[in-house]
Amino acid sequence: MHLISLTPKTALLVMKYANAGLYYLSDHEVILIDTGHVRESRQLLAWLTEQALTVRYIVNTHGHIDHVGGNYLLQAHFGCEIAMPYIDHLYCEDSSRYYMSFVTTAIDGLMVYGEERFRVDTMLNGQETLEILGHTFRLMTMPGHTPNHHVVITPDHVCFIGDVLLDDTRLATAKVGVVTQLEKHFESIEAVRNIRGCFFAVGHGAHVYLPEELSGLCDRNRAFFQRQYREVLKFLSPESTFDALMRTIGIQYGLGKNVFKYYVAERSIKAYLAYLESIAAIRIHVVDGVLTYTVQLPAANPKHHGILRA
């Protein structure tokens, strides 16, 4: 892991799985924005100790395992408070809820949030600012990647985007873009585009985007997710079941046999299907007791003309 200084008070700590933001209250006290993956939590604590830094507060952009993984260990060590988006916090405080959301016991031993529970002190749910120890952080609700994803802007105008935008490296390598509500995600991409006067730190990757670079990154993210739902439509036969679609996608993208990764991909594919239904590109119905996706012809549905254009 290595530190990139962005302003005299704010820095980005680049880690293997996901980044953390640091806002310095003093030479030895910081507020963290996200805490990386649980696999790196001990390394993160060791790094903070080496730097003689005390964590006074944690703000999470969203509740995915690669952004809240250090929460428990850091809270247990420093006694710090945690703020996290409402809804996202539900399965983070009690990982059994997270497992239940998959409706399977196949991943029950993974303990994706670690073996302990952390405490969420402040729920983020629509408020525009968050006061932390005399410092005002701006908040923007940007759902899509998760149901209640938040963007966090420091007092010195560094915008931590979380996973609203993928960096260029991941845009080039990602197999299935993770999203829960695609239409909301498109809206959030445009909302980020309209933020002014900030440096922009994404949740993954070492590149910090300047204001003049942001619009292009937004364009590339929009194009990536457009390609994703078009690919899903292309993989559908005139009438497909979900299992048949997932088999095709699994073979095409080499998803392998990891049950957890399968379920993560499944959630995103269902979001793409819901979007395709919303624009009348497909019809979702039950055939002989099986949920079936029927492709609608463009000529019969002017609403989605042009959907297959590159």
C-alpha cells in the first residue's frame, strides 16, 4: 500500500483490493473514508501504527466487503465511531443477514465481513452534510452500485466517489459490472459529472482524476454499462430462463465455480434484466412454472430503438 497526498490535509491510501481516504485532523489523527478489504485489515492497522496515526472516525461510501473490511478491527483498536449509508449497514452489522440475502448456505463459512461485528453509530440517509469533530463533510446520495451509495467530499474539496465510477483499468478488465439498479446508476454517473471544484478519488486504482478528466471518465463508465446490458440482451435466446442465461454468461466470461462470485454476478445480471424490461426490450413472464425472459422485437417497441447500437 502507498500514500498519495492530494492536498495538505487529504490523501489517498492505495491498497490491493480497494482504497481508503485519509483526512488529517492533525499530524497524528485522521478520519478514514472507507477501510478496504477484511483481508488487508491487519496490514492497514499496522501501517497506521507505523505512521503513528490514530483513527478518530470512519465514513463508508457503501457497504461492500472491499470498502468496510477494516471497520471492525479499527473500531476495536481505536474506539472510533462509524458512519455508513442506511440499508447498506444492515448486512454489515450482522453478516448473517448478508448470507440470508443470498438464500443459500453454500457460502456460510466465508465470513466475508470477518468473524466479528462492528457498530454503526451514524446512518447516512439523505443528509447533505456530516459534522465530524468540527469539520464539515459534504454528502451526496448516489444509488445504483448499492441501494444507498454515498459520495463523500472533504472540507478541502476532495471527492471520494467510491464505486459510482470505475477507474480506466477496471473498465478494461471487469467481466460483470456490479450494480443493483442500473437506471439509478446512470443517474448517479451524471450527478458525479456535475460536481465542481474537486479532485476525484475512485474506490479502486491509483489514478486521481482532475476536474477536466472527469467528464471523459463518466462517458467511459456510461458506455461500459451500456455495453453490459446490450451483451445480456445478445445472450438471450428468443425465450430464455435465467439459469440458461447465467450458463451462457458464465462460459463467455469465465466466471468459474466460485459460488460467492456467481451470486454477485447474478445480482448484477438481474439488474440488467430489470433495466431491459423497463425499456421494453424484454418481457418477463412465467412459462410452465419457470421465470422466462422473452426478447421483444425493436419494430414492435419503439421505446428501445437503437439499443443494440455500439
